[in-house]
Amino acid sequence: MTLTKYLNTITIFFLVALLTSCKENPKMNLLNEVLLPKPVSVKPTGSSFELTRNTKILIKGDSKKLLENGKYLANLLKPATGFNLEVQTTSKKAISNSIYLVITTQESNYGDEGYSLNITEKHIIIKANTAKGIFRGVQTLRQIFPSEIEAADYQNRKWFIASGEIYDYPQFTYRGAMLDVTRHFFKKEDVKKYIDMIAMYKLNVLHLHLSDDQGWRIEIKSWPNLTTYGGSTEVGGGKGGFYTQEDYKEIVKYAQQRYITVIPEIDMPGHTNAALVSYPELNCDGKATKLYTGMKVGFSTLCTNKEITYRFVNDVIRELSEITPGPYIHIGGDESHSTKIEDYIPFINRVQEIVIANKKKVIGWDEIVSAALKPATIVQYWGRPKNALKGVSKNAKIILSPSDRTYLDMKYDSVTKLGLKWAGYVDIDKAYNWNPSTLISGITKKDILGIESPLWTETVTNMKELELMIFPRIIGHAEIGWTPDSLRVWDDYKIRLQKHAKRLKIMKINFYPSSLIDWDEKKEKM
Ligand code: NGO
């Protein structure tokens, strides 16, 4: 090679290197990304950030929780990208090619779950007052990535995401999902999967319905027959099952790492056949009942006049409180059709005292309003507006679970195979198109703690069925709980949901293909 040729080659090499380094990131519009729940404010800046194998996740400050968030994010991004992103704590400002997670004390508007997300060509910054807020922001960031980010295996592609600024916080502090593990038992691993699914949409409560006529699902060491016998079956005669206290602690910890509070429910005085079958002394006539595998409700009751009943309740609440870090114990109280009202009222009054003595607050289904509610007791509305109003008149805060809007066990439409229909069909528009603050006349936003979507499992036997019943309705409920009513419009939601289906498919999450939405993406592009 002559010297000139040599110099030419070198010049070309440098020119190419220079051009590549100056290459602009593609222009992208943040407003085109599907975000569920919809954030309070999204401002696009028209450019993009590229995640590469050298992107660093930086944690500002020495917070163990924040470091966990960083690792969670790295793990989330790993399977599809193949990147082993480094997670480091730092005391400095964000450097180029980093995702910077920082707790700030300056933004009083964020509350404890709000966050801001700033994406530039150089870096991504998530700011919040708490690690909880950062976690919610991470869920938004996740949805800005292409859907393929959710793939369980390596995707050979580049990872650009739209630049811009998001500012966001929830409209309600309580955004829950309930899972009935009594009618059909769901293993600990399934519950963890459920937690991961609800965490994606920023829900923050998992209410576990742990006891009912068909099964007792939580180990109580001082009353062992509850699980060994009372937990041995389920609807349809399957073998049931239960969580040991260690299993339960594992579920609680898993939820905590996703900033989800577990609320355990022991349903009483009705819905108690599994207890009555395990201990004859809890029955008024001293005789044990039989295991029950049907779907009827309202036929069982604890004997409210016997002292042993309260010893039993106290032991159960005490053991459960010891392994429940969250502030609430749910005492059920629904459909006690076999308990006389004059027995029901003193029972609920006394059980509230037991819960309080164990340093927890009470939640109960709306029938509990006939009792004298303790100052911190919360009423979960599911059926009768009259009860919700009475709760408010007794100064209780309300959780809204209207059965004709939020019950995930209701059929979507006349062709849904699973589910019940006593509260009517609940298709995705019905599930989405309502405002908590105007649902019951006389109940306004200040009376409402939040909303919760219950999945009762009389007809739901496995995870695929569970997913079909909760998706996509639960996404709409998550948006109702999070996004201000003024920003929610069915026509806009419908399109976002339709686009989001691709992500669900990549995650192999089953969902109900309601005829209200045109799920066929190709058609949408035409
Ligand atoms: C009712 C009942 C549950 C059923 C459910 C079925 C409440 C609060 N109690 O809701 O036991 O499983 O309906 O939809």
C-alpha cells in the first residue's frame, strides 16, 4: 500500500467513525406510545433514547429499596435485550447513557406514589419522593419500550424509546385486586404471577379471600384441622390446598417488593363451613358439618353465642396479624343469611375489637354497616348503595367494588363460557365507563378510599381461565383507580387497549377477545 492510499484509508475510517458517532437517534413521538393507566401529563420532545448493553442503571443515594428497584428493572430488561445492565449507586448527577433513579424531597405534588420520568437522547431520569413512586415510574418506562421487551427470549433488534417528559400520580390511594383462593385453590407460584400482572398496571393492593365454605387456605398453628381437613377440597371436589405460614410470608414479601399490600380476608360469621367442618365445637349444636364442594352461599354461620367462637377468632386474627405487615385485616361479613341480625351485630362489633387489639384496621363487605363501626373501619361496597351510604353516614371510608362493574367473575357477554351472571354481563365498556365519584349519589370522592376488582373463582380453575376473566377488564379498573376521571375517554382507551393486546400476546397472557374491540392489528393499519 502506498502512503497516499494508506492515508486515504485512515481518513475514510475516521470519517465513518465520526459519522456514526454523530448519527442522530430516530425521531419518535411519545404520544404514540400506549400507556395504561394513562399518565396525568405526557409531553413529547420528538427524539429518542437508545438502550444499549453499556447503559448503566444509576441509583442516587444509599437506599436499599432503590437498589432493589434498579435490579428489578435490570432483570425486566434482560431476557429480551440480552443485556446484563450494571446497577450502581452514585452520588453524582446522571451521566450519559444511563437510567437514573433518584429520590427527591423537593416535589410535594408527587405524593408517595407519584413520579416524573424524563427521557432525553442522553439519559432517562425517574424521580419520586419514595422508592414506591420510582417503582410505579419503572412500570411506565417499561410500557414505552417496544412490546417485544416483554418477550421471555432474546430479540435481535435495537431498543430506541421515544423521548419526553411524564408527570404522574394516582387519583386514589387504594387500587386493589381480590383473588378468591377458596372456591378453587391457586398455588403460591400462581399468586406471584398474579402479583406481577397487577403490578404492571400500578395496582397496590392484593386482597386474598382465604376462607369460605369450600376451603380454609391459611395455616393457623393453634387450630391445625382448619387446613388439614377444612382445606382439603374445593368447588367440584378437587383436592384444594392451603398456604403454610411460610408460603404466605413468601407471597407477602413478593408483593412488598412490588409495593403491593396484601390484605388477608377471613370471612365470618357466614361463609364458614370449612371451619365448622374442622371443629365441631364452633357449631351451635356441637356437631361438625360436612365438607362442601358446591356453589351455594349463605347457609353457614359460626355460633355467635359461644365463647369458644371468640377464642377461635382471636387466635386466627392474632396469628394472621403476626405474619401480615399491612395495616388491614378483612373480616368478610357478607351474606350471613343464616345468622340472625341480633346475633350478627354484636358479633361484628366484637370481631372489630379483636382486630384492633391485634393492631390492625378492619375492612368488611358492605353488610357490616348494620354494626357500630369503629372509627378506622372501612366498608367494601359490592351490592347495595344503601349500605354504602349508611357506611358514609357512620364516617367510614368506602372501597368501591360494584358487582356490575368490577366483578371479574361476571361473564363478559352471552357467549362467555366461564363466569356467573347474577350481576349482569360486564363487558369491557361497562367495566371501564364509570366514575367512582359519581357512582352512588351522595358519595363523593372524599368518602372513597379507592376501588377493587374481585375475582371470585367458583368457575375459574386454573391460570389460563383466571387470565381470561381478569384481562382485559382489570386494566380498565387500574386506569379508573389511577387516572383522573377527566382524562379518561372510552374511545381513546379502546384504541390503547387494542394496541396493548400485542404486549399481552408476547407475555403469553390470555385475554377475552370481546367483540367490542377490533383485535386485528393489520386491519387497524389499513
Ligand atoms: C358475592 C359473594 C361471594 C360470591 C360472589 C360471586 C360477595 C361479597 N359475596 O360477593 O361469596 O363468590 O358474589 O359473584
